[in-house]
Amino acid sequence: MHRGGGSPEAAPRYLLCTNCRKVLRKDAQIHMSPPLARGPSAFIPEKEVPQANMADERTNVLVEEYSTSGRLDNITQVMSLHTQYLESFLRSQFYMLRMDGPLPLPHRHYIAIMAAARHQCSYLINMHVDEFLKTGGAAEWLSGLELVPQRLRNLSEINKLLAHRPWLVTKEHIQSLVRTGENNWSLPELVHAVVLLAHYHALASFVFGSGINPERDPEVADGFRLISVNSFCGCDVANDNSIENSSLADANFRIVDSLSELEALMERMKQIQEGQAEDAASQAERDTCLEQEQDEGLFVVAGDPLHSFPPSDFDDDAVMTSDVSRYVEDPGFGYEDFARRGEEHLPTFCAQDYTWENHGFSLVNRLYADMGHLLDQKFRMVDSLTCSSRVAHAGMDSGRLRRALFNYVHCMFGIRYDDYDYGEVNQLLERSLKVYIKTVACYPERVTKRMYDSYWRQFRHSEKVHVNLLLMEARMQAELLYALRAITRHLT
């Protein structure tokens, strides 16, 4: 078990003077333009996000434990729209980063950097560059993967697969990491690493989906640290400006009156709740629906003029900018639809065969004490929040809406629930919301403010943040299920 600054050999680096650390941090950071909107989010008006002194006392205690700077970072401020969830989130993140565990502290932060780099999430990369150096990490590692120990570099393959195509993870990947040798991983170490990878892939989805702004930095003249390559602010303006007036007119044609949008959702929920919707689909129809949902989401993201991307910016084969790609191998590898048109056998993960509750939870808890409990509390908390106060106040079952959101994300990653009627996804999730969900879950670096604004236009921002929390946790759970199932198969 490791605590504090890691190994004794790292201690001299931990004691580097403040000015030396500033120089090392500056050299390793990724630069961007300052944010174009005030506050913690480029998508949410600053006045609607609780300030640090407005957070409840219990949350402030956790924040003080978590934040070495003694202040709320922008992620925490946006999440504080749901303080009960925030408490669970901070507890689990604090435990995986700072408490006793299988991995040394600098390794934890470097793994977070590797995970965030898969989505070019420079906000998280720079946050953990700072923490990596503060905990005694070797500064030369920040120059690229070729300078890190081989055992850390060996995580690159599973990092790549979990981030983009987790259904490809097999027991052979696990065996290659834990095989006997000087660079092998113990199973407790590997579970810790997998939890970190899944956590930071999913957190990147939340960062981009919520438009999290760069942190203010008192050490920089204009007050902002320059930290991104693919900023939601910068690319969002570019994307918006590239849309011709004809596309905007087409978009306006598709936008319904805000009141009727809410009324339409309520009516659809009422029909489902009262059993007036179509009868539940057969298993064959569910499989077809699953494939159609996947294909529709991919088609909309790629071809919808409202959300089109300049090909030069988002070519699937494009290589990441060099300052991000130094932390990843095979930077051109990205998400692809798990269900290809014309395939006879969908490689779906039957959720009932390997569940978090019956399988994943106990495995994590056995190999990484207490982490299973903390993750379980977080999964349960996000599901217990009221997804829409408007829906709840109207007496509708908001649980159906939450399950549609959660299951649609799992659908993107090939996880199927035999007891779920996927027809409800079509009934409850409008097209623009599906676009947003798939983009946030599968390639969050492409999210724009226009996407965020295009769905649920009359709902509160806190309700949209809850959507982002659900998407984040659904994605994290999907990655964990694939990785833990592979570890279980290795053990049996």
C-alpha cells in the first residue's frame, strides 16, 4: 500500500522548490485561448451555478479534503447543482487518488493523464500534471510515454480500448498485463488502474458535455491558465460560424415551441405509464431496435447539418496535436459503431449475464478494498436524483426517463438489457437529445454549445447537468463491466 508522495526515490522531486515546479508545469501544459464565457461553464450562465460560499456545509468539508488549493474547481462548482451526488463523487475520487491503495500516488495521476488524453481533454490533463508533480512524479515522464516505465506504458492498449471500444477487451489483454515478469501488474494494481481509466474517460465526457471552462490561475497575467487544444469555447464558435444561413433555417424548422416540447414529453410519458403505448416488442424486435438506435445515433452525429463538423477538424483518421498525443499510443484510434450494418450476430453484452450488483461490485471490493462500496453509492445516488422537477411535479415516473438515458448510453457500447423495451428510447428521447447523448458518451471532444442548447430548451440547467451526470456514470459503468468481466474470465 502507498500513501503520501509515493516511493522514497521520489521524495527529492517532491521537495522541489515552488519556482522549479512552476517551470516544469508550464513546460508540460497544453495551451489554448482564454474562455469566451465567464464562470465555471461556457454553457451555463454564471449566475445559475452555486458559488463556493453557497454550497452546503457538508459539501464544503469534502471539498476542503479534496482540493489542495482550498477552493472549488469548475467541475465541482457545476456538480454542486446536485450536492448529494457531489458528495458521493468527491468521496470516490478522493479515495482513488489520495487514500491508501495498490498504486503509488504519482502513478495514479499519470494514469489520469493517459485517460484524459484519449479525448484530448486538456482541462483534466493539466489538472493532473500539477498533481503528478506535487506528489513527486518524475518530470521527464511529462515529455511522453516513451520516457515512462514500461509497465505504465503497457496500459496504453487497455486505455485505448476502454475509451473507445470497450467490447474488444478480453481476458487475453488482462493476461498480458499480469503475466510473470518485471513489468507485470498485480490484480489489485490492475483493478485500481482500470477504475482510474474508466473514471477519467467518463469525467472527460462530463467536462465537455457541461462546457467546463479553464481554471482561473493567479499566476497568469490575464487570470486564466491556457490549457486546451480542442476547447468547447473555441471550436464551438468556429462550428457555429461555419453553419450557413440555410442550415440555421432548417434547424429552426425542426425546433418546436418550448412549451409544446415539454407537453409532448409529458404526453409520451403518460402514454407509457398508463400502458397506452404499443405493446412491448419481441426479443427479435428489441435486437433490431438496438441496432437501429445505434445506427441512428451514428448517422445523426455524422450527417445532421445542425451539428455538422468541419471535416478537417474531426476526421476519424486525424492525428491528435503533438502536445496531447505524447500521452497516448495509436492516437488515430477512436469510437466505431459496435453493430455494423449487415452483421448477422451483434456482439452484444447481455447485461443479465454479468451485472455490477452481482459480479463487478464484489470483484472490485475484493481486490481494491472499499472502492466497490464507494462506486456503488455513486451509481445509486445519480439514479436517485430527480431527473426533471417538472416531470416529477406532474406526477410522471421520471425513473423511466432516467433508465432511457442510461440504457441508451449502454446501447452505444453494446450492452443489452433483455427486460427493457427499447421502444421507450424512441418515445422519450428526441432526436437532438440522442445526438447529444452519443456525442457526449462516444466522442465528447466534439460537443458544442449548440448541441447542448438544442435539446430540452425550457428545462433548467440543473436538469441538463443531471443528464450529464447520468451519461457519465452510465459510461463509467459500461467500461467497468467489460474490464471486470475480462478479469473474472482470467480468474476462472
